[in-house]
Amino acid sequence: MIRIGVDTGGTFTDFVVDDGRTLERFKLPSTPDDPSRAVLEGVIRVLGRSGPGQVLHGTTVATNALLTRSGARVALVTTAGFEDVLEIGRQARARLYDLEPVRPAPLVPAAGRLGFAERTGPRGEVLLAPTASDSRRLLARLKRLKPEAVALVLLHSPTRPLHEARLARLLRRAGHVVSVSHEIAPELREYERTSTTVANAYVQPRMKGYLDRLSRELGRKRGLRVMSSSGGLMAPERAGREPVRTLLSGPAAGVAAARRLGIELGIERLVTFDMGGTSTDVALLEGAPESALDRSLEGLPLRVPMLDIHTVGAGGGSYLRAAATGALQVGPESAGADPGPLAWGAGDELTVTDAHLYLGTLWPECLLGPPADMDLVEDGFAALARRLRISPERAARGALDVADVVMERALRRISVERGHDPADFAMVSFGGAGGLHAARLAVRLGIRRVVVPLDASAFSAWGLLVAAPAAERSRPVMGALDELSARAFEAMFVPMEKAAREELRREGAGASVRLERRVDLRYAGQSFELRVPYTRALAAAFHEAHRKAYGVFDPSRPLEVVAVRVRAEGREPRARFAPFGAQRGLSRFRRPTRYFGKPVPVVPVGEIRPRERVKGPAFLMGYASTVLVPEEFTARRCKAGAVMLEAR
């Protein structure tokens, strides 16, 4: 069966096609008004109107709906007296010394937050049972509000979902689209659970409509699977019910791809650097990717499994602007596919891509999209330079430096700030713009090896082809570790494993399923926990994890179990790597650049001989991507269709 990995980005939609013998890749401009148009155009190009195949999709539909606040009109139904949990939030502040902090407005205004007379205690005891008249009044209030979706979050429902499950059935019979907290986020902490469930309801109508439309247009012969934020594939029906699990869909595919490339090269410790047209995503891997306990998006906390990926608004399409203070500002706003860089002639603002064109680290004939107009770029930097009172060349160089600082800060956040030395890791760089910045950042961070896959600009789409189907289950516990026996843990894990297996079976994952057990632990009295693999020596595993994370541990302190978790994962497809091949009409030549102040060799990656070392400064040309090799590095071919940049 032909399998197609489709990754929708802000600027391009990437396709990688595996027909069982070869890999084909191509890019189409994204269609932000309706992302399915670009997806369907690419699938039809490969399969025609009726050919069978499988489509594996990394999507930004839910992410964009949340970021742009263009989701559904939501009503929140919660235990009476807790209607304002969503707005009160936590006492913690993102910027400690900000005297006038501005928090994001809640996704549900006060008028849409409805209290329901019921109460369940922390141990699952029923303190107040709802009455039939309470339910009728709630339905009448919802009828007047006419919400597009309902978020149902009752107190302590993860411990005992009796009231929540009954009310969910009632609301669904009344025709409401309902996100239920014990199904979406069976977690402790009311604020985070409420925020996650509301976010799911907010994006659900748009995401479900998108996936239903895509499935309908693709037809039965083309099975659709969607990448989740935790790095596993799931059926479109599940993604439509739980779209909050797809908020890092595309970036997660890139991490999955980097891990498989690292396995092939025998490199376990990796920093991933994914620079696209709109943003840059970074992650740190020591073996298998880890999910973060707590994530937030635009200030909204989310308690669902997500790979620990950090995102910043710096990409090839990030705008360059002169701030009121006279400083040069890069991003976070981006030109995306429409209007694109100034060189395309559709917009009127410079981007990072335009800075590369001006300096000669990228040239017009290599830019995808409409023909590049260098006169517009020259005039744009002349105008920017006048506002900044510097030379045009310095403005362009400054733009790249500022972008590097933003991305370096992100890389330091996932490494140095967590006790890791970047020099101990190799960087895997991908995304259309990644190769132009990766080695520059490696110099700043002391990283001595940078791996750039041949299909760097479509690497996340390739990651979809090597990802496995997966499902997760969790259950809150809140008990002392020394009071829980191995039999008690088995009694919790086994039903969750059965449910996760059954979900994968329904989605056609096959019988071969690998199970992972995890436990959330903390020292008694702590507010936050660490997730560790379940073993018989659970206390020792936690102490070591705490030492590694914080530098201290205390074996004398009692431990609390906060939650238990299960991940079921199907068999990973066999990795098929893109071979090196000569690019049509392109051979070695030299290119004058303002950046280096002299002509620099340009080497197609397909023409690098097996034992050859290309000394910097130089450029390597791959499919839809350019790699800048600074003078501190040399480049050589390595296995699995990639080039390795190594510090001299």
C-alpha cells in the first residue's frame, strides 16, 4: 500500500510518499483558509481520484484555532460554586516582577459558565446528589445560551465519575457536543483539568469538521491517521473527539523522525532543531522521547500527554521590524504562505528569508514559490536601515543575529536550564530554514556535531511514516507509596492496559502492542511530581530522577503516588531512508555572498563523495533546503541519507 506522510505547516504543506520501493517528496503552498485543500491536492497528485493508499497527517487546525481564538462558542458546566476556577487560575505568575501582568482571557466568559448542584468528595463519596429538576434547569439554561460545544467538569470526577457520566449522557441526548473531563483529562488539580477540557471543547467542532471533511473526500480506500502530541498515530474519530491531543501534532512528527535517524546513526543524545516558515520547535532526547507533565499554550495550561517540545515564534517567515525604541525586532508574527516573504511581491514587510536573500546565503532560484524580486528586497533593507540608522547589510546581519538569539534561548531552556550541557548532544536540524541557522547556533552552544537529513524540509512528513499507533490511559491515585502493594498496582494497571489495547485494536493497529507503565511520584508535601517508569524498585527510581532533575534527593522522606499511567504502542513501521541522488541541473559552483564577503563553494549533497570532507565556509544544497557550513565546521556524508557537520 502507498503511504503518504502529510505535514501541514504555516507556509508549506509537505508530502513524503513511500510506495514500498522508493521515497518521493514534494511541497505545496499551504492554504490557511482551508488546510484540507492543499492536503487533498497533494494526495490526488499521488493516488489520482480513486487509488487506494494510507494518509498519515500532522495537522495545525486545532493549534491555529486556539492561538487565533477562532474556536467554538463554549459553555462550561461545573459544580456549583466553582464556576470561576477557569478565571481565578493559579497564584503563580509567568513574570515575577511584572507589576501589571496581563493574563489571557478565559475561553469561556462568565455568562457561559454554569453551576450545577452536585458534589462528590475527594475519595469518591457522594456529598450532594443532583435532582431531576436541577438537570431540567441546566438544560433550559443551555438552550438559551445555544453553545456550539459544552465542557463538562465536575469536582473530583476523575476519582468517581458517577455524576459526570450521567450528566454527559443527558447532555448528549439533548443534542450537545460535549467534552467530558474524566474522558479528556482524568487528572487531579481542578484548574488544569478545567482548562484542558474547555480547550478541547473550544477546538472540537472545527477539528471534527475538518477531519470529517477530509475523511469524506479521501474516501474509504484511503485510511486516514492523525499524529498526536505524544508522538503516536490515532484514528480521525479519536482525534475529532479529543483534538486537544493534537496541539503539537506536526512538531511531534519531527521528534519521532529525529529519534529514528538517531537510532540509525547510533546517536542517543540529541537536540532537535526544527525551523520552519512560521516557528521553531526544539526538544531534547536521551533515548525515547519523553512526555511533559504540564504544558501550556498561550498561557492556557494543558494536562494531556505531550512531547516536551519548546516553541518560539522565529522562522523563515518571521517579520523584521524597527521597534519604537529603535531596536530591530524579529517575529513573533510571520508572513506564512500568504503573503510570504517580501521577495514574493505579495506583502510589504521584510522577513528572515529576505535577509538571507539579501546576504546571499539563499538565492532567488532556490526559493520555492513565486519568482523572487530582488529589487523589492534591496529597497526593503534600504528603508529598514534608514529607520534603524545603520547600513542595509548590518540590518540584514542583525536580523539573523536576533533570530539566532531567540532560538538559542529556546535551546538553552531545554538543555542548560535543566542541567544538561549542550556539548554532550548532537543536533538534528530540519525544517526548510533549519540548515541556514543550525551550525551558527551550534557554535554558540558548543555543540560539535550537527546532523542534517537529506529531506530536511520534509523531515516531519517523513516522521509520520515511521510513527507507531499509540493510546494512553491515566488514573489519579493520591496515596502513600509504602501503603500500595505490587498487587494494588497490578489492579490499577491491568484495566488501563486492556482499555488501551482495545482502542488500538478498534483502530486497526494489529495484535503486536508494546506497553509502558509509568507512575507520578513526589515527596510528601511537594506540589509537583515526577514521572518515572514502574519497577519494583520504584522509590529508588524516583530518588534518582529527583537528583537528576534538581540536584538533590532525600531517601528518608515518604513518597506519595499521584497517578498511574499506561501507554500502548503498536509496531513501528520499518524506516526507509531517502538515498543520496544528484539534483537535476545542479553541479558544484561558487556563489558570491555579502555574508562571507567572498565567493563560497556550493555543493549539492548528492555530489558529496563518500569519504569527502567539505570544509567551511560552504553551502550544501538539498531538496528545498540549504545548509550553511561556517568556517568552524566540515561536512561529510553519513548513513541514512544525511550529512554530518563536525566542528574542526
